[in-house]
Amino acid sequence: MKKRPKQPVESVRAWVPWTLLGLALAEVGLSIFQWVELRTVQAGGTAVCSINTTVNCETVWTSPFAQRVSGLTGLPVAALGLVWGLAAAVCAGALLWRARSGRPLRPAILPVRRSGRWRR
């Protein structure tokens, strides 16, 4: 029987999972704010982020691309940001839980890396 090579022990600095979780939760908050702003615009109001013609959330939300994405998913683009933020928070929370409980980190590291990047 062939022995498997020993896997390296993964480790992270104590502040890394906390920072990732904080950033993910901040993104969740921003996405909720943008979704509320989108609903305000849909109700006939003006978004706070509609500063000028260059910096304008309303232009992004009503773009043909955003409309196609919304048609395919059934969710506005602002809601997709919330979905991503929640997924990132769950991944960061799993990493934090494993780091604090002394469990192996390897199962939680790949999802954290993938939630931050689409390809590598």
C-alpha cells in the first residue's frame, strides 16, 4: 500500500479571518443600501449615488446589461451584490470558526479564495 504524502498544515494570522468577515459584512451593508436606493429610484425618487453623469448608480442599474442580468436571474444587480456578500461572509465565517476551534483550515481556505476571485 502506497503512503499518501502528508498535507502541509495551513495557517492564517489571527486577524485575517476577522478582516475578511468584516469586509464581507461591509459589502452586505453596501448592497442593501444600493438595493434600497434602487427601490427609491423605481418609486420615482432620486438616488444618493446619482452625483453626475459619470458617477451615477441609476445609469448602471438601468443599463441594457443590468436589465438582461435581471431578466435572467429575476434579481436586480444590487441584489446580486447582496448574494455575493452573503456567500463571502459565510466563507469567511467558516474560516474564522475553524481557526478559533483548532480545526484544519484547508477545507475553508479554498472557498474563501474562490469567493474573492473568479479564476486563478
